[in-house]
Amino acid sequence: MKFITFGRAATVRTALLASAAGLVVPATAQAQDAGADEAEVEAPASNNVIVVTATKREQTLQETPVAVSVTSSETIERAQIRDVADLATVVPSLRVSQNQSSFATSFSVRGFGTDGNNIGLEPSVAMFVDGVYRSRAVSQISDLPDIQRVEVLRGPQSTLFGKNASAGVISIVTKEPQFDFGGMVEASYGNFDAIVAKGYVTGPITDSFAVSFGGGINKRDGFLTNGVDGQDINDRDRWFTRGQLLFDNGGPLRVRVIGDYDKIEERCCGVINVAPSAEIGAIQLLGGQVNDFRNNPDGDVIFTDVDPINEVENYGISGQIDYELGALTLTSITAYRKTGLMADQDVDFTSLDAVSGANIGDADIDTFTQELRIASDFDGPLNFLIGGYYFDERVDTSDQIVYGDGFRPYANLLLQGATGGTQTVDSLEATLSALDGTDYTGQFFASGQGFFNNIVQDNEAFSIFGNVDFEITDRLVLTLGANYTKDKKQIVTNSTSTDVFSNVDLVASGNRAIFAQGLATQVGTLLDLGRPATQAEIGAFAGGNPAAFAQVSAGVQAFADANDTNPAVNSLLALTPFQFLPPLQNCPNAVEDCSTNDDDWSWNVRLAYEVTPTLNVYASWATGYKAPSFNLSRDSRPLPADFAALRAQGLAVTNLRPGTRFANAENSEVYEVGIKGNWSRAAANLTVFQQSIKDFQANTFTGTSFILSNAGKQETFGVEFDGQFYASNELTLSVAMTYLDAKYDSFVASPVGDLSGEPVAGVPELSAVFGAQYDKEVNSNGDRIILRGDFSYQSPVQVVNGLTNFIVVDPATGARDFGPARAAAAAFKREVNNLNASLTYAFDMGLELTVWGRNLLDDRYITTVFPAVAQGQAISGYPNQPRTYGVAARFRF
């Protein structure tokens, strides 16, 4: 078949291609990857032809007029890349982070990515496996035994992918079943008792049916140790299996069915303290232990009374049908997937039994998708691809946080510190019992109290998308693309707070306190007592002077009503920070329908020109879209307007504050110019782009919960370069570099203050991967020695924009000073210097023996930091993985 491609005249015979990461595929893989006969490949043995499907049509990498990085199966094997997280070490534009749990994994491309800590947020960088959309990053963080390649498409891809590809796409392509019997088995052993074993077998059943089966395990001790019970933290314990059936009798019909299952049961993710506080002193006074990390990652000892447990289960089935109707090919991809997860964690991250455990994520995600598209293969100048996509998903998520036996004494110490020793928990209970007429004795901060949350979300969406290619000349191709998406969401929440103190209305209690104090003072003044009157004296005054008493009472009550929200008058308001788990407003309700119904058009215009048979250029403009997202965390609150309406109608629950129930849709836009060249001994690609996302969906941790908000506009100017130099038939040198200038054009309502004009935290200005591979035949038998290495560098970058526990609030005016939050965050930077290498002896009969190492420099750093929970200005963080190394044996047959 022939496709209209970028630079069609640049044939396979002259293509000298490599992955955008600069990591090459050996000559033995050329025919398989390109689907070409050996006679067609005239390039030197060290060069490559890689076919990609980034535009949903088969094209060679160099002909594809989009910014795409390709990592081959051989690179994945040689570099001991286990999962998508490891992939970031060879693709500089990609960053993968894992925070509080396995399900909190997030992907970002060119500095754009969605925080994974909120299950309600679908990623801006969409994940596809064999054309099937994975709606959450957790759906694909495990290994795959039969990867053919991984494509990372940079920039919005909405006109080719059905849903939520506003910042980029990660597309994993696995090997199809073959009609020739073959396979591979592999075993690896490394430090931390790491054991990886996987295998893959394929072959024919009949002349028309072929099958393949693969599976494996990945186990490793943790690189952190819990000093309380000696358990390993941040370990690996996952297994996976996958089966495929292919029908292909050489006719117009082709069918591929895939079933897969994977499971993760790990202790993740360990948290260390990086900055202490007075509150940590209180924890230690009560017998709790906290690691003395102080930016020394080599300590690798934490203290927690609850081991962080993650359980993730993924399975699904998909079927792809291709049918050729002359010059047209009809493709249908149908899939059902289910993801289940459970994460339990000690949210105070100390050995004190302050919080007996928090179920930070218990969810079931059921997803059905259907894609139908038709592509032309005309000989004329016009060709097209038109598709439709349907998405139907239900998310049922629960979380909870429960006080332990140690929380009441801990809160007692904090309360004494906050009140200068004038209040204890016992005295506070007595004070409020008298004011509210309720017996609170022994009820504040009691063990077993907590917050229990359940939210169900239904999401239905459909889209129509397509591209039209028009050959203006043999060398000039114009592409026009469009996508229309309709997306509907509905949530139902059921949250309950049993934290008694958090349910106390300190405004109402303070009103009563102000009234009682004011009345006693006024009556004492009228009676010339020189002091406040006693209750008996007030009673006597009321009985003897009812009219005067009524007038005094009315005046005092008016004063109380006018000042009960004034912290200078109502001293009880200073205790609001101790209401850790206030009740939330469930929805739908009389004001909030808790549904969205949104639609959007996305566009793509691209002009591609073949300058010479070895040099191609293109320019493009594209937009992208990601639908509105609901806040499915335990801090889902009404928007300010809805909050005001609930208050006005008397429907607001006690202590309700406005927040973010949902975030508006993201709209992205990119202007891009690219140059792709290939010559006899070298290949190089250069991309310059300006990319922005309006209303970027940001998720910020405040120390007790996550705040969902829309950044007005996030913008990045960038330059991407990758090049390969074939120094000889044995030696290939490569480099891939990404320069990013990422900033917030507008983010006025950030939880850490106005970030407009500020750099986006966590996005390094410079990322680079330098690689080399030496592949030499050592004897007449065809045995080879393969030495490869890559060095990944990221320039120093501030890991967060601000720390909310450092925000200073003026008690008199309520004014917020965000400066200390910025200053505290600026102290935490991350720089990456990651060296990976492997040495392989490959026997011609199929056996390969390898020695490998990752992060050989043992470069340790903090991936990100966040406010320690209920610990004042303490700061916690997540350490990166230390040096790993081992040996591996692989046999191909």
C-alpha cells in the first residue's frame, strides 16, 4: 500500500532514521520495523528505518511531519527500561513522576501534564496501548512483555485521537502475533534482590490464525526502610500477562484480539521529612519518631506506624478489525477496560499514632471505548482519514482519614502552643459545652473520628475527527484536520465528617461568647459594679428592669452579630485551623446540579515540504482540548457563586467554605516549525515551538487536601533537537536536547498567590540525553559485543511554586502574604545527572548475557516537596530511586 506521506520522494532506500531519543535499532530489525524487503534497504548496516503510526498511517519516522520520539524494543531491553517511568531517561521532553501512591503517577510533555493525585483528572498527555485509550495513568504503569516501540507525540493531537490529548500522546505499540514460531525468555537479577522474569511466545494455529502469549514478574526490595517495623518501602511487586489472537488469511479482512491482566501490590510511596517545625517537636515529645533527613537522601530511613500499601489491578479486552474496500480501509477498535485500586497511607508520615491510616484512594474505573475510522489510499493528490470515537466510563471512588489514639494528645500540645498555654483540649471542651449547651467532654479529636468520602462519576463523550492530505506538488503537502468533541459528566457525592470539633460552628459559638461577655460587662457597668456582672446579678437585673434589660440585650446582640466573624473580637476563630476535617456539601443539591455538558472544536493546519531527498521541513498550527474535570478528592467544595447561593438559602452545611467543585476545560494551542534531515552518516531533527494551554487544570496540595483550579494560561517556548552520528558500522553516537521556557502567563487565583509571569515549577530549562552504542561482531560465528550507555541531564529547577503552610494571614484584616510561601519553596531545587549503561554478549544462536546499571552515579535528589500534614511549617518530600545494577540473560528463539 502507498500512503501520502511527508516528503514522499524520500524513499526507504535513502532514509537514515533513528528514534528521536537518539537510541538506535540494530540492522537486524530493519525489515521487521519497516515492513520492507532486504533488497530495498541500501543504507549502511548501522542505520535504521523505523516505521511509526503517529498519524495513524504507517510512515517512516523521518517522513512523519510531527514532533515524535520513538523508543525501540531493543533500546527498552538494553537500557533495562521496565515501565513508562523509566522511559523518561531516554526521552528528554517526557517527564514521569510518582508521588503519594502508584495511582498518583503523572506524565508531562514539554512541561505540560496533569497531577495524578486526583482521580477525577484525566491526563493532558493521553496514553494509548495498541490504539486503546487508557483514561488514567495508573492504567498503564506496569511492564509489558512484548513491546515493539513506544511513540511519544509532542503537542496537542486532538484531530487524530478521540479524547483528551491536549498536551501530547504516549502510544505503546506491541508486537503482533507471527505466523512463524518464535519467542523470547528473559531473567534478570540485581541489587535490592531485584528479580525480573518475562517471556513471550508466538506462532500459528492454522494458516489463517496466529497467537502470542506473554507474561512476567517484577519484584524488588524497597530502597527505603521503615524504622518502626523494618519493612521495605518503595519496593516492586507486580506481575502481568497478555494474550493475542490474529486472523489474517491474506484477504481484505484482518482481526486482532488482545486480552491483558496486570496486578501491583507494593508499599509505596515513602515520604521523608526535609524541614522540621515546632509541631514535629511535639510529635517527638509524645514518643513519635521522624526521620532526620535534612536533604540527605542517603539516609533512606523513614518512620511510619502505617505502611503505605498500594494495590492496583488492570484488565481488559480489545478487538481491532481492518477491512479493505479497494482504495479504502475501514478500521474498528472496540475495548472494555477495568481498573481497581486501593491505597492506604499514614498521612502524618511519622511513627505517632496520630492518624490510624488513610484510605487515600479506593476506586473502580470501568471504561468502554469504540473507535471507527476510514482511511483512503488513492493514487491522486487527495487522501483522507475520518474517524468517530465513543467513550463511556464510570468512576466509583472512596477515601477516608481516621484519627488514631495519638491524635488527641498531639492536638492538645498544638492547642496549648497556639493559645500560649491558656487552653487545652479539656478546657476547650468545657468552654464550648457551656456556650453551645452540648456536652463535648472527651469528644474532641477522639480516636475513630474522621472523614469518609464516596463519589461516583459517569462520563460519556463522543467525537468526530479527521485529516485531509492534499499534494500541491510532488514535494509539497497540505494537511487540514479537525475534531469535534462532546463531553458530559455527572457526579454524586456522599461525604461525612464525624470529627466533632470540625462540626462546631465557631462563628455561632463565638457569637454566644461575645453576647455573654458583652451582656455581663454592660450590666456590670449599669450596676456600678466595676466588673462584669455574674449570672445571678444579670438575672436579678432582668427581673427588676425588664425594659432596660431588653434594650441592653438587643444592643449587645447587634454587636455580637456584627463582630462574630471578626477574629479581633471572636477569639474562637483562631481555632479554625484545628478544624482539620470540616463537613462538605454533598451534591447534587438545590443549587448545584453537579454535571457538565461541554463541546469544542479543535483544528490542525500543516504544510510539509521536501527540500531535497535528504531534507524535509514542515510548519504547523494546532489546537487541542481536554474536557472539564470534577474534583473527586476529599476537598470538593461549591464554587464561590454556588456557595453564596447555598448560604443565602440556608442550605450550607456547618463550616462550609467555597472552593472548587470542578475545573473548566483546557484549550491548548501550538505553533511549530520542524526540520528533519538524514545523510549517509548522520541524521538530525530540529523543532521550534510555542505552546500554550488556557485554563490548565492545576491540582495543589495544601497540607490537608488538594485544591483544583484553572491556571489562566500556561505557556512554553521550546526548542527540541535530536541527532545521530554513525561514526562507523559499529559505533553510533546520539544526542537529544530540549530547551523549555515554561511560565504562567496568568494564574491570579493560585492557592499560593498570583503566579502570573512566574516560571512553572518542576519544568527544567534544559534536558538532554547523550547516548552511545558500540555493536561489533567478534568472531566468525556471528557473536557480538554490544556496549551502550546514556547520560540524562536536567538543569536545576525549583520543584514547587509555593508551600501553602508558609502563607501568612493577618488575623485583623485577613490579608494573605504569599511571600514566605515562595521563599520556602525556592529553597528546594532538583538537578538530575543520571548515567545508565549495559554490556551485552550476544551469541548468534540467540542467547544474550548482559551486565547493566541504572543511575550509576547514585544521583540522589527530592522529586517534589509538599506541606507536612497538620505539622505547621514542616515540609515533606519524595526521594528518587538510588543506583540499581544487575545481570540478565535473554534467549530468543
